[in-house]
Amino acid sequence: MLKLISLAVVQSALLSGGQVLLKFALEKMGKFEWTWRFFGDLLVNWWFLGTGICYASATVLWMYILKKFPFSMAYPMISLSYVFGMLAAVFIFHESIPLTRWLGVLLIMGGCVLIAR
């Protein structure tokens, strides 16, 4: 099941990368508004394009994972994206993360290992 874990790590990294790029895109946009202009500006935002590329790649990889592995093993592996999200919060956005959240990350990682066995 090392193959499943490896693919899930890449897929989760792509999902988290898409979220990071989406945050960058929205930071460049100013105030959020429900207007055609806001969404039109978003479509020409390079960060937003990167978001789409990450999500599209993650989706194609997810389709492969679903085709090759049992759903009961594959689906819980998506939770690895939470781990990457926490790492992005620390290293990219310089957020302070409390110990309880790190314990949650460890539990997620442990659960993924148990599911992949």
C-alpha cells in the first residue's frame, strides 16, 4: 500500500497547493464582492490560474486513485491535505499553531497509516 500512500501524498499536496494559491489570488483582489467585475478580475489573476491547475491535476490523480484502490482506503487519505494545510499555515503564512492542532495532525497521519495497512 506504499503506492496508495505515495499517490495520496501527491494528490493532497496538490489540493493544499491549490488552497494556498487561492488565498494568494484573493489577497491580490481586495474586498470580496458579489459582482461581475470581481469575478472577471479573478479570471485574469495568475494566482487563480495556478489554483485551477493544481485542482485539475489533483482531480485527475484522484480519478486514478479511485480506479485502482478500494474506496474505503482511498477516501480517508484525502485527510492528508489537512496536514499539508497546517504546514502551509506555518511555513508560508507564518501562523502560530497551538499544540492541540498539532496533536490532531498526528492523529490524522496515524489514521492514514492504519487505513493503508
